[in-house]
Amino acid sequence: MQALQQRYDELEKRYNNLKLSRSITAQEGSSAAETKARFARLVREIDKCISLLNE
């Protein structure tokens, strides 16, 4: 059961990464402001992860 949970968690992370990658690359027609906002959200997520690692 534990191995299945680990596999599920890994696949979920990979799926989320794929969704993020596609959302960034598929936005060819998006405005500069939308792109900037999207990257700002990404930076905030990265900052949260870094702060969790530093605790």
C-alpha cells in the first residue's frame, strides 16, 4: 500500500509539472501582463518551497 501511495504521489507531481509546462507554452496569444502574472505566481510557489526547505 505504501509503495502505491509513493507511486501515486510521484505521478501526481509529474502530472502537475506537465500541466504547468503546457500552460506556459500554450499561451502564445496571451498578453505580456498575463504572462508576467503567471510567472509571478510561479516565483511565489518557488519561494514557498524554498522557505519550507529552510525550516
